[in-house]
Amino acid sequence: FTGQIDVDSASRIELSGFDTLSGRTGLTASTQVSGVTPWISDEIRGNSDGVTGNRVSIGLTRGINNTFSVSAYYLLDSKGSDLSNNAHILGVGLGVNL
């Protein structure tokens, strides 16, 4: 490993049901290693009641060409602040860059 680590963050405010404002903040770190991009991400969601969810994921992305990429990841999706209410998700994805 000799490359740099890229860190990106994004925050969003959402209105659901026309009466509930919630916010989510995500942080992602990634780097390039031999043509593959390993990454880790965490997103916390909350509203006026407090923390309503947390998503932590780790994965790999590889570019096929200038237009397409593929990724594989593991996602831990927790509901509320009770960490015993989790979903474990394995996923694959196809990215398209236009």
C-alpha cells in the first residue's frame, strides 16, 4: 500500500410522510490498490427522537472500462440505537459512468 486515502462525507435532510424531518450523515474512505478500490463507509440516520439507524459497509470496486465497474460489499444495517436489531447483507453492484 503506497497510495493515498480519499475521504468523502455527505449530509442530507429528508422529509418523510410530510411531517417528519430526518437527517443522515455518511463518511466514506477509499483508496486504490492494484486496480481495485477497497472502501469502508458509515452512515448514521436520526430525527428528533435520536438515532434511528446506522449502516456500516465495506467493499471492493473494480473498473471494467471507462464506463462500467463492478463491486462486492458487506453491509450491516442497524435499526435505532439498539444494536441487536441488525440486518446482514452481502451485495454486488454494477456502476455506470456516463
